[in-house]
Amino acid sequence: MAGKGITIAFDDPSGPRAIAKLVGARDGGVTVLFPYHRHTEGMITKVTAQAGQLAGPVRTSPQTLYRVSGRIKLSIHASGFVQLSGEPPAAVISGIDGQGHPKGFGVFSAPLTDPIQSGPTTIIVAYGLSEFQLAQPSRSVLFDEGDVEYAWPNSNAYAFHVWLFPRGVLTRTHVENGRQIFSQIRHWFYSSTCQLYHFRIIDVGSPLVVAGVLVERQVWYLTADSGIWFGTPRDVDGHNFTAAYPPWQNPATEASSGDYRRDRTVIPSRDIWPPSEEGEDDAYPPPPPIALPCLPGCYTNEQPPMSPDIDWAIVRVLLREELAKAQDEGE
């Protein structure tokens, strides 16, 4: 990793609570770590969005479940390969095989030279913040209720939408109440009326990108007093992986292990909730009644995602310039 990173924190009534750490990687990507919650047992879910649905509110059932016995991190590489992998000392199946396919919980998303436009790169949902570790102010960016863009009725969790923007957008930000804000995006991911939204900019130490974070209050399916959920972006077929700590509690469900062992180097693939025959009872219990507020962005963009407020041709040029600069500095 290229630096020590910046922690996303939220000003809870119990004190400033650390949520996740963003660290710029040497290849220009970003690593997201989750060391601040108290759970070490988690569940990874492979999810497929409905055909043609690139973003926005969805209701979906998990396809395949895996239990992991340690904390994991989210690695977003400049090449577009994104994976969930073990945060030491945890060991989770990860990497790419000899044929170029992910061995573990990875997808091929858009490279950072042609960034995701259809939605955030990842979404982090946290609830029961009083159980998270207290944040260290010197290395944290502190959010509060004033940063919340939208609050769902009866909300019980906070969702941090993390977009990756080229460093060139730093010239188009402004300062509000000591916060560096990028507010030039009107996006159908959030509103069909193309309402203006505001992203708080965080310099994570990547030579290519900065993070833009938008916060919402969500209604979430709670499995404990405190927990966290996050996911990868989707690939061209709509597949992505999400992680939940603690696991969804469903004693009738037997999940495969995602832990690495010498005799287990590739994740198994099977449907936990297979479709039942007409007239038969479901072979497995239904998934938890969770309405995912939104899925992270998709590799492809079948609709015009942005208003003229931001020219994505210019963004791509900026990214390529940043990549060339980073490569020159590395030589």
C-alpha cells in the first residue's frame, strides 16, 4: 500500500466512530479496510442484479453464500480488477488463476482510466455505530448529520457511497464549512429528476484518484445490534460480491467456506436458494427481507449517466494523464 490512509468517521451521539479506512495503492487504485467493527465472522454473498438494471433501488435474492472466519478488505485495482481478500491474519481465497479468472471473490470492473459512471464503486452500510471504535481525529474525515443527503423514513443505518474520481476534479471543488465538496453531478442513480448531489472529497493518497463520499440514512435488515455491509462494483454481467459482518442469521442455510487452505484455493459455486418446481414448497427458506437500497456501479453504461455538468471525455483524459505521471514517477 502507498500510504497510511484516511478513516471515514461519523459523529455519533456516543462520540466520533471510525467506519472504514481508505488507502491509496501504488498502482493508483484504492484499498478499503474495515478494522473498526467488533465482528470477525462474516458472510460473503454473490449477487446478480436483474437484467438491464444498472443502478437504483433493487430487491434481489442472494445466489451463493460463503462464510469467512476473519476480516476482509476491498481492493480496487487501477486495472479494473476488484476483489474481497483477507485482512491479515485472515486468509481468504483470492487472486487470479492461470486463465485470467478470479479464484475468489473478485470481478472485472471498469479500469480507473475509464471509470465507472453508472454508480459508486462501493457502498458501505454501518449500523449500531456506538459499538465501533472511536476515531482518531488526526487521520479521520468526520461526517455528521449535516452531511446526510437523504434520510429514509424509520432509517436505522448509515450508507456511505464511495465514488472514485480522477484527481483532476480537485480543481472543480469548493469549500463549505471546512469541507471540500464536489457538487457538479446530477445522476439518475439517485434521482430520475437529476437532482444536484454533493460529494465530500477525500484525498486517499492514490496518484490517480480521489474518493467522493455521499452519505444517506437507510432502512436496513439488522442481524445484530451493530454491524457492517459492503460490496464490490458489478461486472458486465451484473455480478458482484457483498460482505456482511455479522453473517445473516439463518440456521437452515449451509454456506460454503471462503477461507483459504492448501486444499481449497478456488471458491465453490452453487445456488443456496435454487428455484423450486411449480406447486412444490421452496426447498430452502426465503432470503432475509432485505431491500438493497442500491447496488454499486456497473461496468457498462447503457443510459446517459451524467448531465453536461461533467464531461467524461475530459475525465478519461485526466485519468490517463494521472496514470502516465504516476508511471513516470515510478521509473
